[in-house]
Amino acid sequence: MKSKFCILAIALLLISCNNNTSSVIRDDNFEIIKNVSDQLQYSITLENKETDTKVFPRSIDDSGKIRFVDTKDWTSGFYPGILWLMYEITGENIWRIEAIKYTGLLESEKFNATNHDLGFKMMSSFGNGFRLTGNKEYREILIQSARTLITRFNENVGCIRSWDHHADKWEYPVIIDNMMNLELLFFAWRETGEPVFYNIAVEHAKTTMKNHFRNDFSSWHVVSYDPETGNVNAKNTHQGFADESCWSRGQAWALYGYTMVYRETKDPEFLVQAEKIADYILTQAGINDGKIPYWDFNAPNIPNEPYDASAGAIISSAFFELSNYSNNSELYTLIAGKLFDTLSSPGFLAPLHENKGFLLKHSTGAKPSGAEIDVPLIYADYYYLEAMKRKMDKSFHKLVNN
């Protein structure tokens, strides 16, 4: 396939020459895309698996080696998702070939009912693949994955169960991250017309909206329910600083999740919820200037706390989408662009041939348990690329309409 790089360069040159273009649209986007492409091509030349089953890069371990995971890990779909996004952005066939290879390895997960992460895994991989190729086999795999996911729904609670572990602490835990998995159910509803997928997704979103948010619309990480009565038993954190603090990536999942649910339902209450979640984020120090969040908005030793670039990337991508639906479009686009620019700066975007081929530095996975602190994380790279694509789409749209 003919490369799109020259097309992108011409379009971005036209954008930069347009006097009416918003300040968030920069004339160096093409250079960023080229650097990202070069870094990912470098990553392909590195060690590409730990064992025959652990082939999906997740992070860098304490010894400085790439940490690979198998299909069951919740992050396994993000690497094939990155390959699909690069294929979409550049048109280069190398990315399609690699994406097909890694996506196919995940097919067995369509029957994995042991956790709620099927949406993360299958929509980033098969979802992007189906969107870009129309492969009917991908469609069937996604629908089966949705059928598997809804087996974890409890009608008494009104939510899909997140975890089966920590049974000594939570009887029926639902985490804010679970909002992201609803996209798989909306996909299955659109493709099959079966209302069960839509109804479960909407009920989960409404139950979460009722129980997961404080008066200021910051979110709890974990809400545990009584599976027989649906009553709330506990509101805690697992990856944040404290039960009453706001874990920044959890708030990012909430912003992205409710924006996505509004996209799929067009129900205005979900748009209002997304905007209120956004309002909380915009009150946090530095966000309006494009500062990447610390791992928890209420961490006790700020500014001497680790950042979470993954939260910044998710928020940037979510704001770009939310700007398409909200009356606050200009503000959300501005903040999304500032966050993206910060992530694209030398402080966060890794130099070529460093960072073991990962794109972004300075993410934090689970600081309370001492896991993945100030390291690259594959999902940070995924949402960074998604933010890039959404930024490009808005740039091209503005160019066409000026």
C-alpha cells in the first residue's frame, strides 16, 4: 500500500498555513508521527517474547528487560491495538501484517469468563481490526466475546462483576475501569440487534453512576456489592492512595467511559455525567496547562510523587472525543491538545532506540503494591496513539471546514 506519509505532510502543511487554525494544531505533527513509527519499528527488532505464550509486551521489569504477558493478562490486546492504529495512521503494510499476527493470538480469549477485561483485550485488537478491515471472522469473535462477558452480570446488583480475587475483602467488586468494557457490549448490540447487550451495558453504567461518584464527581476505585440484595457493602481503592482519594487513572477511565456510553446511546444523562467528571479533572492543579497527572490526584507528597502518563493519555483521548458532543468543545479540545503536546515532549516521549521500544515514559501501574512505578506501560502508548489519531481527525475536519 502506498505510504500516507506524504499525504499527511501536505495536509499538515496546509493546516499550519491556515491563519484561522486553533493553536492546539501544531505544524510538527508529521515529525511526531515519523518518530513514533521509527520507535515502533525499532521495537520489532528487539526480543519479541519471553516464552511461547508470553508474547505481548506490557512494561519493563526491575532488571531492565521487557515484561511480556500472555493472552489472559488484561493488557494483552493493547500491543496489537497499537499496530492497528499505526496501520490506520500511516497506511504502511508492515503494521497491518504485524497487527494480524498478534491479534490472531488472542482468539481463545473469546471464551475467557474469568474476569471483566474482555472489552479491553478484544476491542483494542479485534475491534480495531474489524473497523479497519471488515474481517467477518473478527466480527464473530467480538460477538462471542460479548456473550462471554455478559455471563458476569448480576441482575440484583445491576453490574458486571470485575474481579474474582480478594474474596476476603470484597464480595462482589466492581471497579471504575469496568466502564471501558461496555464498548464491547455496544458493539455486539449494533451488530446483532439483540437488546440484552445494550440493556446490560446501560444498566451497568447507571448503577456505576449512582454508586461510584462523590459529590464533587471524583470516583471511588472499587465498590463492593451484596450479590443477593444489590446493596453497597464497601467503597475502597486498590491502586489509589486511599479510599477517599481520587486515583487519577480511575478518573480517566470514568471520563472516557461515560463519553463512550453517550456516543453509543445518545442519552443526555451520560453526557452530563461525562462533563461533570471532566469538571473535576479540570480543577486539578496544572491540568489546564497540560501538566500530566500524578498517579493519584490526592497523593500526599506532590510534587514529589510519580506521574502517570497513562492517565494523561487516556484523558487527552477522552477530551478529544468529548469535544465532539459538548458545548464545551473548544475548552476540551484545548486541554486535550495541551496534554498531548506534553506527552509528545522530551520529558515523556522516549528518544529513538531507548525505553525498550515503548513510546512513553513515566507511567505508574499500582504504587500501593509497589508495582510498575515510573515505567513505560503498553496501554499508555495505546491511548497516546488514539489521542494522536483523534487530534489528526479534528485537524483535518477543521481544515475542510475553513
